[in-house]
Amino acid sequence: MLQQIKLAFRNLNRNRRRSILSALAISIGLALLILIAAVIRGEMQGAIDKSINLISGDVQIRSANYVDSKSSLKWADMIADPQKIISTIEAVPQIKELIADATPRLLASAIVSSGNNSVGVQLLGIDPAAKANDPFVKGLIAGTFISAEDANGVVISQLIADKLKLKVGDSIKLLVNTSNGDVVQQDFAIRGLYSTHTPSYDESTILMPLAKAQTITSTQDHSSIIFFLLKNRDQSDVFAAAIKGAGYQVKTWKDMNQLLLDTEALSNSFMIIIYLIVLIITATVIVNTLIMSVFERTREIGILSALGWKSRDIMSLFMTEATIMAIGGILFGIILGRLICLYFEKIGIGFGNFGVKNGLLLGDSLYAAYSGGDVVYLTIIAFIVTMLASLYPAFLAAHLEPVDALHGK
């Protein structure tokens, strides 16, 4: 076996350039697959994180009559005294231990206007002190964040400000639906501008203190939802089961992001096809390299046969050469793939507003998320495909007629 390995290295070294290029084809193919897997994983993880942090939370409590497609402000469709429900839940130590934050939120349809310009938005009434507002607080670009006592201030996104040509300190008119079906109008001052780097969310969301939002919409001590963030997202189902009660719905992030989870499963299935296409192209290079090697070494193969080498020995020699190329190419491919992923983990790929379409929430940049599991999976597939591609050239060499081979035929 050792002699065969030495002979395989010698044969590969005969045409070093071709051997290196063949191994490089494996490297580039594997590195490309690692990058594709990392980008897809990063985008799906990013979309899930954004959806949870901005819209769904890990768990939500809603009224039994709540409907996703409507921002109803009827009291029957809202949660009465949400803070009391939160206090009741947190009174159980085992449940409170799971909670990172719990806060009521109010959702209402509104129109923001300035001069002759206007835009439809979702008014989000929040408790400014809640930890769940971190995406907005950390994304503050200019000005200050609203306070709970602020009755005349709002925070709008940079996108809305650009669209309406507004800046911090400017005044806007806000037309809001109320619980009794009326529309009220009030002037508000812009306290700050935020960006969550999620254009399709930012372009339609403004923030207002919950107390003021309840006042202007005539909803008094009611909220649309109670928004929970957990210390461990994997505990969502357990937490939801523990807080279920009569008169309201309890939804986990999986329930509220089913389309996103289905999209992730579909993309994973589709990526298998992409993987195979890339690997088949890589395998073609390996096949061509080994077939050329067979034709160039026809006389040598005849000599080996004359010396008593059996077909399986010759086939094993060519498979050993393919194994060496595969291992070398895969090792370099893993390193190359990791380096490329490191770049895209930090820099990302900007593509602007690709947004919320039927529940899919995407950011303005794509970031890679490198996974050791993906690398192991792709490495095994790349090695298997390379070995399968090497079978035909090896079989061809092993079944040359010795007499014809000695004459170079």
C-alpha cells in the first residue's frame, strides 16, 4: 500500500500543473458551496431574528378575536389591562425565570403628512423603557428616543424622513384610526430617527409612547398584543403551554413565522440541486484529468500488467491518485471557503430594499453564517462525488489489454 501511495504521488508530480489545477477545481467548487450554504443560512437566520425582534417576539399573547391581517382597535379584539396579565405571569418564579422581557404593544393604522406629502404607516405604541425596543434604540441615527411621558413626540425611520424631507425637530400631522371608527388628527414633533436596516419595515413604522397611543386611539388601558422575548428561544413551546389561558391566544414565533420556516425548508431542498450542479462540474474536471493520464500512461500500464499487476491493483493506483487530489483540494477548499465567509460575515452583500413580502422580512444586506456542520456535510459530498467521478478512468485503465497497452494502443 505504501509503495502504491509513493507511486501515486510520483505520477501526480509528473504533470504537476495539471494535478494542481484539478485539485484547485475541487477547492474552488467546495469553497463556493461553503459560501453559498453560509449565505443562505445567514439570510434565513437574519430574517428569523429580524421577524422575532421587530414583529413577533418569541411568544405573543393576543385577544381571542385577534386577526393578523387587521389592525383592529375594537376593545373586543384587544387585550384589556395587559400589565395585569404580565404581572400574573411573572408571579410564578419558574415562568418568570424564562422571560427576558415582556411588554404590551399597540398597533394602529395611520397616515403621516408633511406639507403636500403623505405616507401610510403603522403606528406602534411601545413602552420606551422595554428591552424589546433595543433594535430601535441601537438603531437611533439622530435625535433622542421617546420617553413614556412624552405626549407630543414620535420617532420615525430615516426612510420616512427622507421620503417626506423631514429632520429631527420638524413637526408632522398624524391621522389615526380610533376604537370607535373615527379618524383623529394631531401634530407631533420628531424626536429621533431610527434605522433597523430592514427597509420594508422601516418605511412603514413610526414609534409612539404606549400611553399616548392609547389616548389618541381611544383604547384606554388596552393593547393589541403582549410581546415576550425569552432568554432561550428553544423554550418558546414550553413557555407558551405554561401561560395559556381562557380569553386570549398564545402564539410562538414558529406559529407566526410559518411562511419563513417553509421558505427555509424549500431553500434547503433547492440548494441540494445547486450543490450537485457545482460538484458535477468539478467532477468533470477530475474525469478529464484522469482520462488524459490514462492515455498518456498507456505503455506504463502495459508494463505494470506484464509485471504481474492485476486489474484491481491498477484501478487502486488511479483511485489513490484521485484520493490524494481530493484530500488536497478539499483541505484547501475548506480554508478558502472559511476566509471568504469571514469577509462576508463582516462586510455582507448590500442589496437594498428586498423586503417584507407576504410575511418574509429581510434586511438591506446579506451576511454569511459559517457552520461547521455545513462544512462537514459538503466535504463528505465533495469527496464522494470526486471518488465516483474517478471510477470510470480507473476502470478504463484497469481493463486495458496488456499487449495493446505495451504498444501504446
